Amino acid sequence: MEILDYVNGIYSIVVGISLNLFWIVVFSLKSSPKLIENPKERLFHVIAEFFISTLAIIAGIGIFYEQDWGIYLFFIAFGALTYACINAIGIYSKKKLWLLVGTLSLVGIISFVLLLFNLIRIITV
């Protein structure tokens, strides 16, 4: 297993768990209406992020067990996560939630860079 595989696996599991914990905290503090006012929009946003986090966790586990499908699931999960980060940055910057915008920017950049490194590795092998 290469160092990139360890980074992919750890990052996938940490991001997947963190995303779920974020929404658990937001709902337990009853702060979700501050983030997304429309209840239907909020519901589908959270469902989409739950799917992304589940895919990320499963991808990380697959990568650690050296399953071929792990990296392909990683591409799906982190392609979706990169899109979700870009979309959410637009939503939360309008609300001036700068800490959240900064966090999403960092996660989006790291995810995109990892996607590129893995793509380059696959293409050059």
C-alpha cells in the first residue's frame, strides 16, 4: 500500500465521519434553519450529504482493505464532495458564515487535489 492510499483512506473516513457529526451538532443545537431556511431544501441537502459521507466512509474502508473498488468509490464520493463544497460556499458566503466558508474551501481544495493526484497515478500506471 502506497502513502497516497493511506492518505486517501484516512481522509475518506475522517471526512465522512466529520460530515455526519457536523449535521448531528447542527440539528442538536437547532441551528439548521440558520444555515438553510427552506425545510425541503434543507432535507434534500442533508440527505445528499449523508450519501456523500456514507460513500466516503465505505471508500476509505475499501482502500484500507486494498479493494479495487475503493478508489473508484473514492472518485465518486470526492467528486460529489467537491461539488457540494463549491455549492455550499456560495450559500454560506451570502450569510457571511466565514468560518464555514473557510472550512468548506479547505476541504474542497484538499479533495480536488487528492482527486487529481489519484487520477494522475491511474493514468501513468
